[in-house]
Amino acid sequence: MLDALPRGNVDEIVGMSPVISVPQKRPAPSARSTVATMTEVLDYLRLIYSRFGTVHCPDCHVPVQAQSPEQIVEQISGFPERTKVQLLAPLVRDRKGEHRDLFERMNREGFVRARIDGEILEISENPPLDKKKKHSIDVVVDRLIIKPDIHQRLADSIEQVLRLSEGACLALIDQKGEVSEQLFHRDLNCPSCNRSFLPLESRSFSWHSPHGACPTCEGTGQIKDKTCHDCHGERLNSVSRHVQVQGTTLPDLLKNSITRSIDWVEEFASSQQNGKQSVQMSLGDPLKHRLQTLVDLGIGYLSLDRTTDTLAGGEIQRLRLARCLGTQLQGSCFILDEPTAGLHPRDAAQLISILVDLTKAGNTVVCVEHHLDAIRAADHLIEFGPGGGIHGGEILFSGSPADLSKHHLTSTARALKGEFEKTLLKTTDSASNSGTIQLEEVGLHNLKNVSLELPLGKLIAVSGVSGSGKSSLILDALTPLLKEAISNEKSSVHQRGLGKLTINGTIRKFQVVDQSPPGTSARSCPATYSGVWEEIRRLLAKTRLAKIRGFSEKRFTFNSAAGTCERCQGLGEIRLKMPLLPQTEVVCPECRGKRFNAQTLAVKYRGHSPFDLLEMTIEEALEFWSEVTSISTGLKPLVEIGLGYLKMGQPASTLSGGEAQRVKLAKAMCEEFSEGLFILDEPTSGLHWADVSLFIQALRKIQAAGNSIIVVEHHPLMLHAADWHLELGPGAGELGGQILKNGPA
């Protein structure tokens, strides 16, 4: 598979340190992904609980105790006479491989049978096992019948079983044809109900593994959007949920905030258990450092069991960073893609301080960044330009930030001098009587039963430190209330927990523009999402060659089996999945990335094949289709909003969060409606100050048509341009949830 990857487009790389890259990409939503799993904190806790945990019986709620061989003999010999018993030594549990060495060893020791994946087989000849599948193997040590003189033989066999399996004994009990299975263990046995337990392993505390996950919800904690009735949302099975370290179960520990968890880890690392303090410190110290990094990044308020799909973009980015920055590496090269994206200035300052500390520890930090404070803190600055896409690719400046702001006139130099703020204009009072929306008694998450009034017809900026309650108020409370009010044509709605919404005015359309990729298909791109590709397909189908070959417009869709490349099915690339490596995309060797088959590509419009039309930038396409109104109308807003550099066929999955929002907004601009309300979540993510200025101008056009815009945003230029400013805080988590400002900007 590695041979299919293209060679890097460079001549030579020398002096490169080990590289750690943190891209600006939101992880795929998963019901099992939490703060603890994403930051690898759970990996440390799994080791701690498997090594130092005390099992408590789920039924009796008492600590389990060691079970002696004599006690095991006593229990098995207590079955009625003539009961048939097979004693098995569990040796392999759900492990991949052919296990030839094990079978050879068992043959040498004189064993002839084993239960393999539930079936009793002879092992005189090594049974062929699929090395790619998981297998369970229990060696049959003895088969006997319970009778008065069996005690000594039973004791000898059990002793042998415990020796082979390192403490476990599996008994198959056959009573009048009814076979049951009973597990005994030399180490784990409930003193009240005699229930035996398997030894603890790291996977016993993973809800991604069947050995640790709740069997009812399979580790998701939910069933059809409702809390699992079996594990009560704690994800683990009944045994794993009752293991304690320092009197605390793992689910209870994960409910704590990151900050409170540090106290628990410190106590664990400093305590002594059976002379294992050195082992405890080797686990506790790096775990504490990782948790402290999260606190230093300003997200100590998050609970470890919080699912990642409920986090804001800035919180996600810092979790990704903490996974790398908390490793205590030295002499490495960190490549970070817009690490301050979505962060409040206070949070950004904390992150920049950590990056500076990394360089002091002997590391190299390379940031793709637009935040002015990060640029000023850099030791060396490289600026590319002068434009985007085909208009860029040149190095405009390389040197210190101080030299750039003094002697150059690039876009970054203008931003450092504060020139973009001077070009922004506030709106007039013409829209001041468009009405208002009122929210009352909103107590969702950390919000402190807040009430507020926002004007319609304005550009409203919502700011505050990460975790202050911005997303809870605007996306989790206001959004569903607005959807209910507009869909039911009501001016006032109320939902428990979300509060009451009253609309004093008219809102005919409501849209949330978030950072998710536009479109739902892997083949979605700006040409398809904007709707212009439908018209282009019609024109291609009207060409002479298309008519001769009988091609309809459906021939030129990416979903057409007849028109697309058979190898990649219209994707233009092959996705390689490799063990221990992330998924990689390579250009399709059949169509060379052109998506369509040769017969379809032969059709040309004004000398351009379907692939050629998709390879155009949006700016080039606007000029090419300038005389076709139905196409140029859909492309013009994309250029106006600053996306002219994107290719028409660029996969939507490769767009940044800011690009994805602007593509969606451009589509809304084509519809030309009024009395609408748009909610945008950090739309300036990944944008240079020059691009933000252009984006604000596009928002003004939407606003001038009689629409209202609410933007959850931290960018200083957006806050400067806003007509109205709503700020939440003062802190994060329980320290936030209050309105600090709500009025004209």
C-alpha cells in the first residue's frame, strides 16, 4: 500500500527533527469519543485501574477475595454424584493469531483436547486457525465424574489447571444433559455469593472493547438517544463499573472536571500500595502533566466523560493540541495548523505561552496562523501571497515580525498596523425598528437562568471565553426554539430547560451556518453544492457528441455508474486504510483523478471536458460562464465572499470550517430573500484579516437586504464591525453562564 503513495514534491529535506503534526480538522462524530479518550487520559487510567483496582461484587457490593485451590475443590465436589465435569485451563481470550506455539507446547505436555472458539477439538495436529480473526482457547486438563473417592484426583487436576492458566479454572458441568459453565479463580472470588471474576486487564476498562463495554448499549451509554437503563450512561459492564482505586470507581472519576481530577492523581501518585510506589509514580506523573496541560490551555472545566460531539470548535482544537503538547518531548518539530482558531484572546494568550515554552525546551514550532498576537510572538515570520489559490504561492516576506510591520506593505503588515479596522463601517439606524427577539430564563448547561433581548436587522456578535456558555445559549437553546416557532408559525414558544422565546417582529426564514462540510455526499464540491453543476450538465448534454452518443445530463453526474470511472466511482481518488496509520487518499490510477471514464471525458463544451470545467477555480469559471446567467449568478457570491481561489471540483471534505461556512452563506446570498435570520458559528476560522474584511462586506450585503445575523465569534475585526455585542462569562464552566454585556457595540 505504501508503494501507491506519491513521492513528496521536494528535491531534498535535511536536518529534520521528528515531526508531530496537528491539523485543523474536526474528528468524525462518535458516540464513544470523550474528552478522556481524545486526550489519551483514559489510556493511563485503564492501566491504573487494571493494576491497582479492587474488584467489588456488583451483586453484594463487597470486595472480592482470593479463592484457594481447596475452596475450588470443595465447590466442585459439592455437585450431585454422577455429575460429569470437564476441567479446562483458559489460555487465550479473544486474541488474533494461529497460536501454533501454544498447540505445540500443549502436545509436548501430553494434552490432547482443547475447546477452540466454543468447540472441543483434538490438538494432536495443530488446528488451522485464521490469524486475522480473534480466538479463545481452553485446554482440557481432565474429564471426570463426581463420586466419593474423586477428591484427590480433583485436587491434582485443579492444581494443574491453575498452574497452566495462572490462576483461572473453567468447569463445564453436565447434569443430566444440561451443560453449564462455571469460572473459578484463585485470586478473585466474592466471599458472599462465591462468584468468581476474571483478572483485570487494561481492556476491561475500555468501552471500545467487548471485554469492558456494557453489553446492552455496547459502550455508547445511550440507546436510541436515551440513557442506557443497564449501565446508566457509564458505558462499562457491571464488573468494570465496580472496580475501585482509592475508593473511587472509574465512571465516578470521569465525571469530575479535569481540574478536580488532578487532585485524585496527585493522591494516587504519592500513596503506597504493596510497595508499588515507583510504578504509581511512573503512571501518575505523566498523567498529571497531561491533565495540567489541559488546564493551562484553559479547558480544565471540561469533565472527562463529556462526549466530543458536544464541544465547541475551540475546545476540540485544544484537546487535539494537548494530546501532543502534553507528551514532554524534546528536540521535536511541532507543525500546527491554526492552533488559535476559535479561541478567545485570553485563551489564545495561554496557548501562545505554551508554544513559547515548547521552544524553550528545545523544540521547533511551526504554526500556520493569522492571529496577530501569535505573529508578534514568533521568532521568524514567513508570509505567502499576494492572493489565494492561483494568485498566491510566492514568499512575500521572511524575517522578524518587527521588520515586517516597519518596512513592508503586505496584508499582514497592514493588519499589524490596524489598517483594516479603518475600512469598516457601521450600519445606519434604518434597520433599528425591525423588531426584537426575547429569551427568558435560559438555564441550559452552565447558563444561570439568563434573560435577554436582541434586535432584529442587526449584525450581532456573541463572544466570551471558551466554555462561557455561548454555544449553549445560541446553538443549543435559541436555535431549537426558533425552529419550533418558525415551523409552527408562532410568535412565542417555551421548552423546559431552554427557556421562553418571544419574537417581536417577522422572521420568515431561519438558517444555522456551521462548520460541517457542505453537502452530505463524499462527492460534494462547490460546483454541486451551489447548484451550478446541474446547469453545466444540461449544456454538456446538448453538445453534438453527447447527442450522437445518446448521453443525457445524468451521464455527467458523479453518481452515474455509466459516466464515472469504474475504479474510483467518481471520487477521483482511492482511499487506503492501513493498520496503525490514518486513512490516506491517492489519485485514482485508472482515471488519474478525472472522475469520469474516457467516453464521458470525450464530450467537450467550448473545448473543455467535464474534468477541465471542474479544475477551473471559481474565479476562472465565473469568467468562462459570464454569458450564462443561470451559472454566473450562482458563482458570483462565492467570489464576492472571498472563495474565488477554490476549484469548482474541490471535495467538500477538504474545506476548512471557515470555507465551509462561506460556501453555505454564498448559496443563501443567491436566494435574495429578506426578513431572515442567520446564525454563524466562528465563520472567520482560518481567515486572514484581509479575508475577514471581505467576509464582513458580504455579511453587510445580506443584512442590507433586510436580514438579521448572529455570529458567535472572537475575531477583533468582527467584534469591531458588529452593531450589537453580547458577551458571556466571566469564566468557563460553572464560572461562566452570565451576561456581561448586551448592547450596542
